[in-house]
Amino acid sequence: MEKREKPPVIGISACRSEEGIHPFNRVSEKYILAVLEPIGGIPVIIPAIQDTNPEPDYSHCIDGLLLTGSPSNVRPLEYGGKPSAEGTKHDAARDNTMIPLIRACLQKKIPVLGLCLGIQELNVACGGTLHQRIFDLENRFDHRMRRDVDDHTKCYRPAHNITISDGGLLNKITGEEEVNVNSLHAQGIDKIGNGLVVEAVAPDGIIEALSLKSRDQFALGVQWHPEWPRPINSFYEKIFKYFSKKNDYIIAVSYTHL
């Protein structure tokens, strides 16, 4: 009988929300679908539980970590930032769960793929900081979700070009030097975390991708949504395919909205 390799167990970060008397942990199905195809893994949702002491170390039971997008932003206290503007959404339970888990996965060289918020979580986990409101910065354009369209799926249509670093990891994975990507985030990378390097930038200078300098493990963070719409296009699919083949690598892609 032919021996079949076991599919990797991919942990998917959940978001915690208060609804009535019962808190919920939620994951958009599009991330689950991305784990099933093109990653080809077994999706397992990792809950963000408030005030769990000690916090379970999920790195013991996963082969890879997918950091999803979210309506929430990383709390400024996680990176020494100023207090957030009134009305900013935060998810303390997710911060308390995912940032330590990212560090554990980096230490153990467990593959991590982060989507939108994920690049920001990766950067903070490595000691970096964030711009809280890119649209308030001088000479920066608004990277947030399109709000002038009725069809929600149109929010994911290409929004701007990115320039990919020549000879970098993302360039190696995709073979591309410039592509058009979607854009659904308010926060962005400010100070780059320890051991990370820039892989791509937007026309206004906002960092669109990061990777680990060390090549003995794979770390890539991108600021757009490669998981949607489906079917996933060729450029986006190459990122997932590369992640699916590398059990000793870490990828992070960041999003700010589900």
C-alpha cells in the first residue's frame, strides 16, 4: 500500500466578540477554505479566550499558524504606542493569545501565515511598532476598505500597485517585481521589528510586505488579502503554495478587516 503523507494541521486565529451574554470566537470561512485549498491542510480554529491563566501554548499541537484579518487593531500598549482614537476596535483576548503564540512559533520554526492584521501582529511580536491611522499621515493615501460601493465583494478589487524588492523572498516566490493588490487596512507598519526586512512597498511608501532576514525559517508578511476573492489568482496562490510546501517556514500576511 502506498504511504500517504499526513496533511499539516494549520491553526487559524479567531477573533473574540461580545454578543449578548455569550462571547463568540469567530473565523471567516474564506480563511478555512484557503487552508483546505490551496494550502492543503487541516484547519483548526484557535480561540482567543479572555483572562485565561496560563494561556495554552497551541504551538505544541499545530504544524502551521494562519493569522487572519480582523475588524480589530492591535492595542497600542502592545508596542508602546499612544492611546487609540475614540471608537477604535480592539480585541484584547486575541492580542493576548496570538502575539505570544507567534513568538512561540518563531522560536520553534513553525510555519505561520498571517493575513492583514497578521503582518501587524508579526511585526509587534518582533518588537516593531505600528501607524494607527495611515489616512491621518502626511503624504499617505487612504488604505482602508472602499466604502463607496454597494457590492461588498468589490471592496477586495485591486486598489494600488506594490513594488517588490528585487531578489527578496516575495520576489523569489512569485517572480514578480510589481503587482496590483487589494487594500483593506487602516493600521500599517511603522518601525520594523527585530530580524525583519522590507519585501514590498506601496507607491506612498507604506510597507506592504516583510520577511525574516534569517532564511533557516520562512517569514513573510503582506498587507493585502490573498485569500479573496475566490478562485484565488495566480500571484496570491503562489504565496499559499509556497507556504504549503515549507514546514520549516513562516509566512505572515496582514489584514485589518474580515
